[in-house]
Amino acid sequence: MSLLDLITGNAGSQVASDAENKFGVSKNQVIALLVVAAPLMISYLKNKSKDAKEAEALNNALDKDHDGSILNDPSQAAARESEGNSILSHIFGNSKPEIENQLSQNTGISIGKIAPVLAMLAPLIMGYIGKQKQESNVSAGGLGDLLGGILGNATQEAQASSNPISDILGKVLGGTTSNAQSSNSNPLNDILGSVLGTDSSSAAQQQGGLGNIFGNLFGK
């Protein structure tokens, strides 16, 4: 299963529907959030895995709590919201409030609902990573390459696909949109640019930033 499969497949769709029912947000908004949240979480974890202790902690967490079973039973996500919030706090640290604020602005999900919706998505994303780890049979030392490979494969698949969501994912992974203007900096784009290895000064910083991308998804 590729990252695009996670976003557009049954697991992502069911969690988005469950979040819609639970929080009253649009399913499309939740999918748009997943488009950004998945590569963003994976990118942060990739950077953290450069530290041996962090890599070992991630390896243990994946083996113990994220075996991929949630992909077969996505309804688990709603019951694991508290766990998801803890996952996000560990991954993003002090950047968590800023990230949630930018995600709220760019997806249209209210600031009061963005945190719990994101917390529902976190166990799903971790389960996906855990499944990839099992299939690749890697240990702590190989997690950085595994996570980098997930992002690289997603970029290639996005570029090769005509699926509108894959196009959006490709833009997110590239950390850029056309006609970038550094005078209108969007902190989330800076975060994406720095984490994904692009030049933050030329990252997607035009007015509206990722909001324009999501607008295209919703036909706005």
C-alpha cells in the first residue's frame, strides 16, 4: 500500500467519514488534512530517527502499538483519539500549536476541531508506517531509509497519476506552488519546506499558500 492508497483508499475514507460524523466537518476537509498530515508526520519522524534513541523508541512503538491492524479496522481511530494526541505531541513538540493553527486555516476546519480530527488521523498514519516496517522487515537503524522511501515513492506516484488528490499530494511533497512570493510567508509551507529538504525561501509562500491547493480540491 502506498501513501496515496492510504489517503484515497478505504481506510482513509472511513476515518474521514467517522470524523465527519463525530465532529461535523466535511469529509473532503478531513481528506485534505490527511494529504498534508501524513507526509508531515512521516517527515518529522524521519528527522527524529537520525537520533539513535529516537529511532529505537519509534521502533518499539511501532512493534508494540502500531502493527497496521487499524488499516483493516479503521473504526479504531475514533477510540484512539487520546493516544493520537500524545503521538502528535511527541512528534511535533512545541511546534504542535503552530502546525494545528496553519492546518486549520488551510483546510477550513475550525481551530476548535482541528486538534481532535488530527488526533484521529495520527494512529492511522502510525499504523500505516508500522505496516510498511513489517513488510520491509527493518529495525531501528533502517527506519530513516524506510520513511524516506515512503515519501519518495509517494512523490513518484503523485507525479505519474492524474488523480486530483495525487496532484495535491505531489505539490505538498514538493513543498512548492507556482509563482512563489517570499513576501507572503506561510509558516506551514516553511515547515514543509524545511522538513522535506526544500529551500524555505522559495517554498509555497504565495498568498493563500496551501489554501489555494485545497481550494482546487473542493472546486472553490
